[in-house]
Amino acid sequence: MKKIKIGMLLKPQGLTGELRVKHNMEAIPVFYDLDQVEINGKMYDVLKVTDRGGFFILKTAQLTDINQVEPLRTSSVFAYVTEEVANEVNNNVGYTVIANGNTV
């Protein structure tokens, strides 16, 4: 399993501990199969994921109150995925980037 960053917490969503997550564009498919996420080194069991277009709403078993979510603002959200999924998410690895005629 490989740890990848799938997004960043924006703010609480509602009063029951739901998380509003700004996703990494490449990681969108990962959200649909989430069982657990890691935030600040702690694992959380995912109960529900809702796609809201520009962001996702995550409901976890452990976070049940807005006051538990508030201190987590701007934290990175990580998921553990298979090597194959990690390669799909990071599909730009190995490509050459050319900007203004210079190879980056």
C-alpha cells in the first residue's frame, strides 16, 4: 500500500462532524472507494462520501461534532492505495515538462 495526498480540509460541513475536502484533481477516483483516511497522523473510518462538484464531503465514524473538525482546518488528507492506483493518480511522473522553451 502506498500513502498519497488526496486533498486538503477546508472547513467543517454542518454540525455533525462532516469534513469539506478540496480534492486533488488526479485523486478524484480514489474518493469513491475510501474506507479510511489519515489526517494529522490519525486514521479515520469513512462512512460516507458526497461529491459536491469542486469538493467532497466526508463523514467519518470518529468525528461527530463540529468542534472536533474545526481544529483540523487546512490539514492534508491522505489515503492508502495500491501501487497501481498510486501510479494512476501520479500519472504525470516520468513526463518531461517544457516551459518557455526550457525543460523543467
